[in-house]
Amino acid sequence: MLKIKQVLLVLFVFTITFSFAQEDKIVPAKKVDIADMVKDVQIIRKNEDNFKMVWWIPLEYWEVSIGDSNLGQSGVLEQITRIFEGYTLVCTINTDISPFGGLIKKSSKIQLKDTKGNIYDEIKDEEIPDEYESMLTSMKPAMAQMLGQFGKQMEFHVFPEKAKDGTLMAAPLSKGEFTVLFNETEEFKFKLPLSSLVEKKECPKDGELLNGNWEFCPWHGKKLKLQTK
């Protein structure tokens, strides 16, 4: 088994062949700001006393968080990639916060919806490889220890890697989107590519660096340009 405690510490301290347009420039993993990536892959929503979180954990997250560390250099990243590749991993919380500060876990049906509207259910436990299941089992108590009550509320959901048309359903560097559904109705939508993985573009008016997925500056209306041009 991997050096699971070390890997999880790195993972939760930060808690937290691709196709892309020619005009976009991908940021090397070692230069990606992990805090920016966390914002990209986590969606948090609070409605009165209810708290929901969706945390998509793509392989690129592991590469950014541990790829340039001693763990990455010792081969742990390669082991994680081997175990987790071929699937889409999502972590969720759905809980009510009581008036006294306690958390009341709510049951949820979690599904994925691809960009064409096709809906996918979770892969059945018996269809998940033993090594994959073992990793998830090891992560649960670690989350509870590191994140307290909220860590105990977290649930893992494993989905297929590919959509019905054979394309990657949740590829961080592809153009498009995918959606996590709570109880078939409430949508948590991830826009792709993740902005943290795309080099920021420059406004020709004042030189400000803006979201690399944008085409125009929202303040000046000017077409953004790559920093290298």
C-alpha cells in the first residue's frame, strides 16, 4: 500500500490524449497554484441550514499537489495514477447544520451528466477494482481525523471515465462541461478547461492578467492576448 498518511496529508492540507484550443496555453503542473485549482474543483453551496459540497478529484489534482514533492519523485504519483486512472472520482457532503452546531447527514443520490445531457449512475461497489476500493477505504478515516465532523460526512462516488460517445467525460483540459447531480435535480456544474490549468491572458488595454478561458476583457471589451505574444 502507498504511503497513504503522507499522501492524504498533502491532499487535504490543500483542501482541500487531451484536446484543447490552439490559442490556449497549458500551465505546467509544477507552476499551477494549488489554491486556484482547489477553487476550480470544489463547489460549495449553503442554503439556510443545509450545506453541500462537491469535490471532483481528477488525476491532475494529484500531479499538482504532490508531483514536484519528495512523494512525487519517489514514484507515489505513478502508483496513484495507476490505481485511479480509468474512472471519475467525486467526493460529496450533504448535511444539515443543527442550531447547536452539530451535523445531520442527509442521504443523496449522486449522478453525473455529460455535456450532451446523458446521465450516469455510480459504478457498483462490486465492479470497482479491489485496489481502488482499498484506497478509498483508507482515505475515509483520514478525512475524519483531519477535517473533523465534515470529514465524517464525506462520501466517495466512482463513475465511468468515458461518456457514451467514447470521449472523456471529465477531462480538466478539454473544452466543455460536466455536471454533478444531487437527487436528480440540483446541479453542480464544472466548466472546462479548468482555469487554473490554462495560462492567464493579458488585457491589451492595461496589461492585467485575466482568466485564460476568457476571450475578451470584461471591463474594456478588448480581445485578450497570450502573454507569449
